[in-house]
Amino acid sequence: MESILITGGAGFIGSNFVRAFMQRYGQVEVHVLDALTYAGNPENLPSEIHQNPRFHFWYGNVCNAGIVSDLMQQVDTVIHFAAESHVARSIYDNVVFFETDVIGTRVIADQVLRNRKRIKRFVHISTSEVYGSALTQPMTEQHPLMPFSPYAAAKCGADRLVYSYAKTYGIPAVIVRPFNQYGPFQHLEKCIPRFITSALDGKRITLHGDGSAARDWCYVDDTCDALMKVLEAPLDAVMGEVINLGTGTATDIETLSHAICEQVGRPSVPIDHIENRPGQVDLHVSSTDKAERLLGWRARTSLEEGLARTIDWYRTNQDWWRKLEWMKHVPITMTSGQVVMH
Ligand SMILES: NC(=O)c1ccc[n+]([C@@H]2O[C@H](COP(=O)([O-])OP(=O)(O)OC[C@H]3O[C@@H](n4cnc5c(N)ncnc54)[C@H](O)[C@@H]3O)[C@@H](O)[C@H]2O)c1
């Protein structure tokens, strides 16, 4: 690997990945393509990275085949994070989700195909949301794909689009399905940062429904480590494969919110229940077998330890998140058609 294109590298997982990757692969040229939507922020990457001569930041849209084509000529490896990523936002307005997540992925896959002599590996970041709610526990990669939300449907389309390119054209694609991520630099619209920042301020926390919806929470550093293992694994072991990235344990939102308040030192913060979000997934819990078999990877950070690190980061980086507070709550179209702020 001499040069890599990282799309969405100014977002939450992408920026954590760029940091970890540049630390491990000091000699590789890194090209980040990011449209800097409300979720992207160049400040998510430290100034040492911006000043590193091996780092190149390109402001642009993955749907623009001209820009993607220019960049694709300069790299041998691609990892595609760029997406609209918030389930709740996709319920109110999904236009940009289908544009970026599906059409943008088609542009990337197509340019990988056109440059197939040079591109050695293409890692597509899908999501556990493509499965819908768990019909079997834990959820293996064979679990039916029954996306509940427009976000999940768009990501499912992208996931299967990449798979079809691997099958039809033999592009060197690997599809990974991370389960719910948390850690530093995550936007306040997402549940864990929302809970942490509310608890830090001693403000009430609101939970959707009865709080029993459970997710497999995976610390972002562990995921970045797994993604580097996907880049390092022998190509014939991973090419055309789908790999879940999760911990194998689910924790419900009610338990999670209490754990956060305890760890923040605000156990008496009020936790209120509001109307459930339409299309809510009841349970996600990942099988860890395939990631262990193909990558030798298992998540190492316990939820307690990951939360402690995340809380510490939000406690000490208030300049970063205070300006995002107005985006903590998102309009949602309920099944009645009424729009409410959640
Ligand atoms: N956060 C999670 O819990 C989670 C879980 C599983 C999978 N994923 C997937 O991981 C990837 C990254 O998620 P995240 O949480 O870091 O998202 P994020 O919303 O924090 O970041 C997305 C990044 O993509 C950029 N972007 C958006 N539209 C673009 C476009 N048209 N062209 C170029 N750049 C664009 C944004 O500016 C931002 O920097 C996504 O594909 C998401 O679906 C996320």
C-alpha cells in the first residue's frame, strides 16, 4: 500500500481512522475526500496531520465522478466512510441519504472498477442497520437484510451495490458492517454524546419509547483497529466478503443512560421517556465469529472503559461540542405525519 483514498475522513469514524492509520502507516500518502456537511469538520483532525506532507485534504462530493476519478488515479487503496449517517434525520428528509449513500457509493465503486489495474483493495463501510431488528442472536452476516429506516435502506442499497460489483466485475471489495459506534468526535445528534453532554450539564435526558431497545456498542478505536486488519489481511481471505464488527454484547438504552449518569457523577439527572421513534430497531447484537476467523480481531474495550474514555474526552473538549448543541434534537416525522422534535 502506497497511497489511500479515505472518503468521509472529516467525520466521526473517518477522523478517528485517519489518526490511527497515519500513526501506523507513516509512509503511506493519505488523500481525504470530504464534502464537509454539517457532520464533517476539518478540526476533527489535528494540525499535525494537516501539516504532514503525506496528508492531502480534498473538499468535494463523492457523487462528483470527475473529482473521484482524479483522486482514484493517485491511490492504490480505498476506504469509503462518506455517508449521511443519522437514522433519525433520514425519517424527516431522506433525499440526501439516497444521493450520498447510494449514488455516491456507485461513483466510488465505478471508479474503483475503472482503475482496477491499480486499486488493490476497496473497503466499503456498511452498517448493522441493514439487518433491521435481530431475528436470531447473535446476528451473523447471513442474517436477512430488512432495513427499517430510510438511512438503513440507503446503506443496504450501497452494501448490495458494492457486492454486485465484486461479483460481476471482480473488484477487490470488502464490505464491513460496524455495529453502533461511540467515542471522541461523535456528533451530538447521536445518542451517547447526547446523553454525556446532557449529564455533564445536569440536564434531563430523553429516551425513545420504554428504553428497552438494545444495541451492540463498539468503541471506535477497536473498529479502526479492525479496519486496518481488513487492509492487512490476505486479499483472497477477505475479497467479496461481508464482515460484522461488533462486541457480541448488547446493552439497552435505559441501562446505558444510567451508566453514563453514574460515570459522569450525576446519578440524579432525570431520565424521561418520550414517544418511540418510528422504525425503531429493538435489538442489534453481532456475531463475532467471522471477524475473529478472517481478521483475528475481537473488540477489546469494555463498555465501561470506552464510556470512561469518551466521557473524559467530552469533559475536556467542550469548545468542540458547545457549538453543536443546537443540533442535539432532530425533527422526526411520526407515523401520523406529524413532525415532532426528538
Ligand atoms: N456512527 C455509527 O454508529 C456507525 C455505525 C455503523 C456504520 N457507520 C457508517 O460509518 C460511516 C461513517 O460514519 P460516521 O458516524 O463517522 O458519520 P459522520 O456523519 O460522522 O461523518 C460522515 C462524513 O462524511 C462526509 N460526507 C457526507 N456526505 C458526503 C458527500 N456527499 N461527499 C463527501 N463527503 C461526505 C461528512 O462531511 C462527514 O465528514 C458511514 O458510512 C456510516 O454509515 C456508522
